Amino acid sequence: MRFLFVHQNFPAQYRHLALQLAALGHEVAAIGEKANALRQRTRVPGIRLLGYELPAPLPADPLGAAIARGRAAADAAAVLRRDGFMPDVVLAHPGWGEATFLKDVFAAAKLVIYCEFFYRASGADVGFDPEFPPRPESLAQLRLRNAPFLIALDAADQGIAPTRWQKQQFPARHASQIAVVHDGIDTGAVKPDAGARLAVCGMELGPQDEVVTYVARNLEPYRGFHSFMRAIPEIQRRRPNAKIVVVGGDAVSYSPRLPPGETYRARLVKELGDAIDYSRVLMPGQLPYADYLRLLQISAAHVYLTYPFVLSWSMLEAMSAGALVVGSRTPPVEEVIAHGDNGLLADFFSPRDIAAQVERALAERGAMQAMRSRARESMLERYALKRCLQQQLALLGAPSRRPVAVA
């Protein structure tokens, strides 16, 4: 069979599936934004990768930008068609508009879209945090941000959402189109290691230390950075030997943009002043993946907080690595973590509750081993890469009796 993947930053969520299909002998091509495609070619052997160029300047409004990106992706798809590549299945992430015109280029192909998130004016991320209320104009923008998904759903033969809660955000009329299959966690690579050690900011840490970890792509409110920072003084008061490692960059991925030169980290540092003992807080920025993995392996308590929004791979990887996750009591987390069974839950808005759950994880560390083991079992049972890939292949009509060996 022939498969085409379309994602502005390919391989992104499609990495494992695309490589699996290529390894199984299928013909695989991909389309991504040109600048990203040039960087990614060495990471996807056996896959033909085309880059599309965006018009300059790109329209400022979300819908105009999505249409421009959709046209560029369709132009690249037309090049493949002229070269004789006619896919049986096209897989695309519609969030940036790239799926908008693909069905017009490959009418006979099965179009499968990645249903990551559908924005709502209430009941999910927007309006969740009273500290950052939505502006009237931002509500109108939601319809424009959802438009590429609605256009793609109308053309699509199948949708795939990574979690049940993310599927539920989409209009009910499309529910029958959308299957729930996670991208998969490589539980063979992301696993407990009792001997793991890591040097962070000049400090050597190991499993014997009271290591409290917090990880996000960027340190921002959508991932509860402000709530966690406000919990640190209480964590330090309760656990004076705790070493707190905060991993993440200072850009903004999802939250309200700040004035030039400002960061959420700087704001919180200023707000909390000397209430935090920074000799016991390590902020290395973003870490290489191998170091990030070792950090999860030595973590005694891993704090994951999120708005009702897309669930991060990092939480699932922490559980797969055997970490004890203290998660926010928000729907994406509650789908995975049952309080007291495979992790602990805390009120997103309560620094005191977050600190209390971290204290419990540290004070009852021996008793928590069963919970950490259950977290790992949860990943093996529901999110292991091999299991998820087999489900994806079945949906695509390309089941295989000889999948590439993954955990």
C-alpha cells in the first residue's frame, strides 16, 4: 500500500507509525513545511519527504493562514501526483490547515485526520483559569481556529483522537467518525532504572535523593507552572531535603502572549521573591531527551499540571519510567490517573494541596512503590507503542503479523 503523511513539522505524532509502515514494506511519503522538512530528513529513513513553501507574508488571521498553508500543502501533493505517487491512505493533522484541499488532489484516497483538539468557549481550556480570563475578541478567534478541523472532518473518512476526552471536545455529530487510539509510548525505552543518575546544574542526583520534578515544553500557565511555583515554598517547608528540578523553556506554546522580553518564569520569580530557596531549585531549561529520561527515572515525585487541554506525552512517559505522578484534578489527567491507585491528584489551583500530595509521595516513599508499579502497568496495558501501532494499522487497513519489535 501507499501512504502519505502531511504535518507541518513531520514526523511529529506520526514518527512511529510512518517508520513502522516503511519497515513493513509499504511505500511512504510525507509533506511538511520546507524549513522543518530539511531538518527532519535524516530522522525518517526510507520515507520520501517534500517541503512546501509558505507565502510571505502569511495572513495574520487564523483562517487566512490555514487556507494559505492548505494551498501550499496541496501544491506539494500535486507534485507527488504528477510523479505517479497515488496514495491509498492520506494521514494529516488539520490544525494548521494542511488537510483543507488534500481530498481534491487525491479523491480516491482514504483521508484520516488527527483530531488533537477542538476549541470551546467554555468547559475546557478557555475560561478555566480566572487569573487569565479570555478577551472578548479571543472567543471569536476560536471559531476561526476550529474551521480547519470542520473542513477536514467534512472531507475525512476517519478521525483519530489520542484520548477519549480529546475526542469528546469535537462536535457530537462527528463522534462516529473518530476513533480513540493513542500515538503510543515506547515503554521499552522509557522504563524504570534503579541505577539512574543525572548531573543537573552542577548537582549530582540519584534515586536516593528526594527529587521533585516538573517538566513542560515551556514554563507557562497552561501547564500549571504558576501553580507549581506557588507550591514550592510549602514543599520546601514540609520537605527541607527536597531537590526540585524544573525543566522547560521560556517561550510560550499555548498561554497568553507576554510583552516582548517578559517570561512567566521571571514573573513568578519576582512575585515569590525570597519565599523560595533557590539553592534547592534547579532550572536547567530544556534537556536533551536522554537526560530528561534519566530525570524521570530518579524522580521521587513528578508534578504534572494542565488546563483541560491536550494531554502531554511527558506525563505518560513519567508513569512509564516508574515515577510517582502528582497530577492536576483535571479531565485529561483523570482519564489516566486514579487517585491512590496509579498516582496522586491535586487541585490545580491549590498550591497547598499540590504541596501536600508531594509531601505524601516523599514521606511514604516505600509504600508508594506499589503505586509506581501500577503506573507502569497502566502504560503497558493501555499506551504501549506496540499495542497502539497495531490498533492504528488495523484502522488504516494495513494490519501486519510482523510488526517492528517495539515494547
